[in-house]
Amino acid sequence: MIKTDMAIISATLFATLVSLAWLGWSRRTKAQNSKYSRPLEALEYFGEKLAEAKAFYVATTTAENHLERVTAHGLGHRGNASVFVFSEGVLIVRQGERPLAIAREQLVSVY
């Protein structure tokens, strides 16, 4: 009887914590969707392809706080990606998400 009660309490506590985490993520995404504009999905002119690599997309963060993940517009999801460096910018093709393009003018450096 006690084991059953503990199992029910544990399951309820776990479900509550998962629900709170999901609610927090949803609220952050909603707030950031209005704060940040949708990123480019392609470059207007790609130019010459300089490099290509397989990568693991971790997250997009802000320059002011590199530990705070931007969740708006699907940028908060981790996953495999292909990165293409063109003379006019960088294209990140993420598996299961929309591509992310960064124009040359917005880049600080590429390693």
C-alpha cells in the first residue's frame, strides 16, 4: 500500500515538474517571438561557396547574455545541421527545423 502511494506521489510530482518546464518554455518562446524578428531562411545572393561542414546546432544566444537561449522562431531546438559558408553569408540547414541564414554584413568572423 505504501509503495503504491509513493509511486502515485512520484508520478504526480514528475508530471507537475514537466508541465511547469513546458509552460516556462512556451512563455519564453511567446515573449521572444514578439521581441525578435524571424531570421532569414535563405540568402538573396549566395555567391561562391567557400566551405561546407556537418555540425551540431546547439542554440542561438544574444551577445549580451550568451547563456540565455533564444527560443523564438524555432531557434531553441538542438540538432544535427549542415553549415555552408558562402562569400555573401552563412547558411545553416538544421535537421527538422527551418534553415537559418546569416548575411555577410551581420557576421563578425567565421573560423
